[in-house]
Amino acid sequence: MDKILDSIQPKISTQQACFLNLRFSGEDIRKAVFDMNPLKAPGKDGLPALFFQKFWGTIGESVITACLRVLNMGGTVKEFNNTTEETEKEERITGP
């Protein structure tokens, strides 16, 4: 198996591979949010990019932390749904 793998020529340069392996930064997340069209295609939460852009000063750090957890640390988006479901369960049990 190693002999076969060793015979495969890389399609990207070492420099390109290094670039592709860079970790995402908070600035990458901020830029992505502000590069979105404010009113196009809301996400599963129903909120358009405009919401995140308008309230970035309040929610930006939380958005960055959540996104970097998924992008750089192998977290999943499912964790967001679990948090929402747990909060709703707690509210039904204990009240708002």
C-alpha cells in the first residue's frame, strides 16, 4: 500500500498545502459576515446576515467563538441545536 501511495504525485505545491492548512481567524469570520448580502438567504435560524451585521458589537465575539469551534476544532453545528433544545426544555419546566 505504501508503495502505491508513494507513487502518487501531489497536485498542489507545499506552499499551497501550507496555505490550505492555516487555521481560520476571528477576522476571517467577521469578513465573511460583512461580505454577505444583508437580506439574502437567511440561515436555518431564519435570521438574515443583516441581523448579525447590525448587532455585531453585541454578538460578534460569540459568533466568532462558535464558528472557530466548528472550523478549527472539529465542533459540529449540531451542538447549536442541542443548546436551543435544552434551553427550551428548561423554560418549559421552570418557566422563562
